[in-house]
Amino acid sequence: MAAEAGRITISIIGAGNVATHLAPALAQVAEVRQVVSRHIESADAIASKIDGCTPEASLSGLLPDSHLYIITA
């Protein structure tokens, strides 16, 4: 999926409390493309609230072309 011109693309690793609040806020100013968590249900709960965002259960599925990767704890 191509990013809108001029918008930074972000992949978020982790789907806990920090990611739950950070992802929607970042989606207001950037393209949050992916949420990665070992628990796919947690990643999906966040990704489903953001247009164009996909959940992923493994780092092997991490998108290689995001501009920014944020690791949450």
C-alpha cells in the first residue's frame, strides 16, 4: 500500500496500553500501517480502529519499508 504523499509511515511493535493510545493519536498525523504483537487478537484490536492498518503476529511479517518503527513495552 502506498503512503499518501508527504505522510510518514509507521509500524508499531507491541500492542499493550501504550500502543493502544499511541497508535490512534499518531494516525491523525501519519499513516500507521501495521501493529505487530505476538498476540494477534491484541494487534487486531488496535489495527481495526485505524484505516489501512493491518495486524501481524510475528516480526517476520514486519513491513520493510515503513519510515519509522516504534517499539512499545
